[in-house]
Amino acid sequence: MKFILGKKLEMSQFFNEKGKVIPVTLIEAGPCYVAQVKNKEKDKYEAVQLGFEKILKKKKIKKTMKGKEYRYLREFKNGKEYKIGDEINVSLFQEGDKVKISGISKGKGFQGAVKRWGFHGRNATHGVKHEQRTLGSVGSAYPERVIKGKKMPGRMGAERVTVKNLKIAKVDKENNLLAVEGAVPGRRGTLLEIRSGI
């Protein structure tokens, strides 16, 4: 299994051989370094902890981070042998590879049910005043309370989202860039976990 950490840069596009426009997301992927290797004897499971973006200023490193001087640390299930300090970069991936990408989606704040759940709202006429985007009835005769899990207004976005079956359009090894067809979760600068396979 191939894996790497990256940062969303922006969306762009390019033309393929047939002249068709391909929308892509540019991701700065790696270089990442193995910060810790977990094994069954000591940790009860096998995994590799990757560090991304080294912290250069010593005073920015907290006591709890000693020995792992990276801004981001994430764990991946181990597929092969790695040693502490090994570098993982975009050269692992090739054009045409299918990947799944996880990240935190854009936060939208507190939203009503029309935006959050796609409710169509009330009529615009027949005595409906200041009510077009309200929920309508939410309770029932029995059990005389609002049932848990009801679709109602609330915080929207800022959740972990995984998009599967994304195709790598281009790999730029010199600049550590991946161009992935389609959109990925998050705003610019969002940390992304990129894994091979669907």
C-alpha cells in the first residue's frame, strides 16, 4: 500500500491529447519522513507514523514533540518494512494510479435545513409570511417529542471526508506536486492523507 501526506494548493485545468479539458487539484505531496514504526510486540498493531513539514525553529518544538520535529504526524497501516528517518515522496505514485484522499471539509458555520439538507422550504404564497425557508412540523402526536437524528439546522461542514477512486493525472517529482483529477475536500492549505487503492 502506498501512502503520503500532502497539502491542497489550488484547482487548475489542462487539456489532454484529445483536446478535452481536465479539471485537476494540485497537491504539494511530501517529502514525508518516518517518525515512528509501530509493531505488534510493543504496540499491539503494525503502523508507520509519517511526519510532514519539519519545524525549523527549535523553540517552536513542544516538550511532547521531542524526537518528532514535524508540524503534522499521521499513522498509516504498514505494508512493508520502513525505518525511522526513511523518506517518502511523490516518486511512489505514477500517472494513472487510483487513490483515495481524506481531509477536513470546508466549514460553513450554522446553516438552515434548506442549505444543510436540501429541504425545498414552504410555499411562497397563500399566507406564508417570513416562513419560506423554515422546517415546518418537526414533532409527532406520539412520542410527543422530537426524535433523535431529525434533520434540523446546525453546524455544517468541517468534517472528515474521504473521496475514493481519484485518478492521478500528473506527477511532478522535482516540485513534489501531484495533479489529481477532480476535487478533494477542504480549503487551500488543508492537510490531506493520500492512499493508493480504492
